[in-house]
Amino acid sequence: MAKEAEKKRAYDYYVNQGKTAKETAGLSGVTEKTIGEWIKKGNWKGLRHTKANSKAERLTNIQQIIDSLAEDRIQVQRDISSELEKEEPNKTYINDLRRQAVSISDEISKWNKTLTNFDKENKISLSVYIEVMNDIFDNLKKYDPKLFASTVDFQEEHLNTISIKY
């Protein structure tokens, strides 16, 4: 039983917290060799990768890129304004900045389109969500009928919440 607790702890360190196998071994009190076996047999690398590249994570990354580009675009516009305020503005420099501004704006547009398409492609329908939820609770009912019975109110409340969201 102690080994099972160590394995669960190691799983959490490796998959959920993104620790290395060596760090996981040190934190869970298990040898690196054992951790390596668990990682391989349990497909922990795949699970960690999936969690790290979740829809929410990918959307956040795309939004950060857009935000960064927007900041760059604002700075270029400030540079243009600053140059135009000079007594003798450098027209070549201004034209270069304007080309840079157009390029950044184009990138922002492309990333916004990527964001919109990604969101559309990765949305699940309410019917699929309910199907998965039903599958989980059907299996819970087989595994532990008492636990299932204690979740009936939760299931109803959760479905009401999700139906509003979708």
C-alpha cells in the first residue's frame, strides 16, 4: 500500500507539477529507475504533454503573442509620432517605421484569425460533454454505487451550469 501512495505522489510531481524524473525520485523517495518504469508503463510523458498543451494553455499562449505584438505596434506608433514632432523628421526612418507597423499589424491580424479558428475547432458541443459526463458517472455507478448516489445532486447542478455555458 505504501508503494501505491508513493506512486500517486510521484505521478503528481511528474505529470501535474512538471518535475523531472530525478526531482520526482528525490521528492517521492523512490529510485529514479522505478520512476522511469512508472513513467514508461503509465504513459506519464504523454499525459504531462497533454496537460501542458491543453486548450486553455494554448489559447493563453496565443493571446500572449497577440498582446506582445500589440505592445510592439504601440511602441512603433510612438516612435513615428516622436520622429514627426522633430523640426526635421527623418523621412526614411519614418517610412521604415511605417512598414514595420504594417508588418506587425498584419501579424496581429493573422494571430487573431488563428485564435478565432482554434477556439471554433476546439469547442465541444453540449451533447458531447453530456455523453462524456454520463459515461463517467455510469462507470462510477458500477465502481461505487454509494459514491454515485451521493453525486446525483451534483450531477444535476453541474448540468444546469454547463447548459448555460454551452
